[in-house]
Amino acid sequence: MMRKSTIGTALATLVVLGGAGPAALAQPQSAPQSGVVFRNTVTGEPLNVSEGKEGGRDTPAVKKFFQTGENIYIDDKSCLRNGESLFATSCSGCHGHLAEGKLGPGLNDNYWTYPSNTTDVGLFSTIFGGANGMMGPHNENLTPDEMLQTIAWIRHLYTGPKQDAVWLNDEQKKSYTPYKQGEVIPKDAKGQCKPLEE
Ligand code: HEC
């Protein structure tokens, strides 16, 4: 009896994990009424986005993101400039300067251990709540607004096939150009993000 039900549970787990394409594994987009529900990338436990580093929660971008899951910093040069520096400080040591992979997996190609990371809600959840092993939660050293800037930069570093860039809408796909090594974003780039405080 025991044995049978254990196998049954294992099978059910396999079906959930194995049978799912990107759509099925994607983070749930919204709860009834009040915006996006963020879930831990590995456990699926709900994340409390009011916890962690103070500030960076009442910006128009974060409010919009928490409501709709849309990251309005994608392709905004002023946010990319900041995102580059945030990524360099918090992520590149493990993921590589160009997110090409090092101790942690590459984030600039179309292979994802967790397909939920192909949505910005999924990527935010991984940064906020962490994943396995060395990939700890980053909600103590980045505010949600800084995470959105970091996400914009990670999406900018992507060099995989355009059709797999599911985080871009049709309009953004038209203007998408893959990152070129050596590309420099001007320090005074105009846009929605103020320069980071030194
Ligand atoms: C101490 C090293 C370390 C740091 C720092 C780190 N990561 Fe990771 N990261 C890892 C490892 C190792 C994994 C693999 C974990 C797993 O598979 O569950 C990972 C996994 C990930 C994944 C999942 C990738 C996939 O294929 O689904 C994402 C996304 C990610 N990291 C983003 C980031 C971002 C963004 C930062 C900076 C805010 C960061 N990481 C900082 C080590 C690190």
C-alpha cells in the first residue's frame, strides 16, 4: 500500500515536471484582482515581495510590474546602463561578464534550467527568491526596481534566436538587435532610470 502510493506520488511529480513546456511551467501571471503572484522558482512557494532591501517599490515601473508583469525598462538605455553595473556587482562573478556562464549557467542563450525564466516575472522570482545551491535570494541586496534594471540588462545580453525571446513583445522583437561585445552605453543616456548613486 505505502509503496504504491509513493510511486504514485513520484509519477504525479514526474508528470508535472516532465510534461510541461514553457507555457505550463511559466509563473502564474495574476491572482484574482490584485496583480502578479510571485513564486519561488524551485519550490513554488509564494514570495513576499514586500520583504527585503528597503525602497525601490513605489516607482512607476515596479507598480506596473507588480500589477501586470510587464517590465517597462526593457530596451531603455538609461536602465540598461544601471543594469550593467548592478549585474557586474551582483551576478557576473558567477554567471560571467556577458552572462555566458561560469559557476552558474549562461543567461544569454535560449537554454533555461527553469523555463519560467523566459518571462520577466519568472526571472524576477529567481533573483528575488533564489534557486538551488549557490543561487541564493538577492532580495537583501537589490530592491525590486534594481531587479527590473538588472533584468533589462540580462535581456539585452541575450544572443540566442529572436523567436525564443518570449519576454519581448512583437513590437520589441522588430527593433531587437543582439548584444555586441564592446558596446558602450553612454553614462548620460536618457530614459526612465536616474543614474545609480555611487
Ligand atoms: C554565488 C554564485 C551566484 C551568484 C552571485 C548569482 N548566481 Fe544565479 N545561479 C548560480 C547557480 C550555481 C545557479 C544554478 C542553480 C540552479 O540550477 O538551481 C544559478 C541560476 C540562476 C538562474 C536560473 C537559470 C536557468 O537556466 O533557469 C538565473 C536566472 C540566475 N541564476 C540569475 C542570477 C542573477 C540575475 C544574479 C544576480 C542578481 C545571480 N544569478 C547571482 C550562481 C549564482
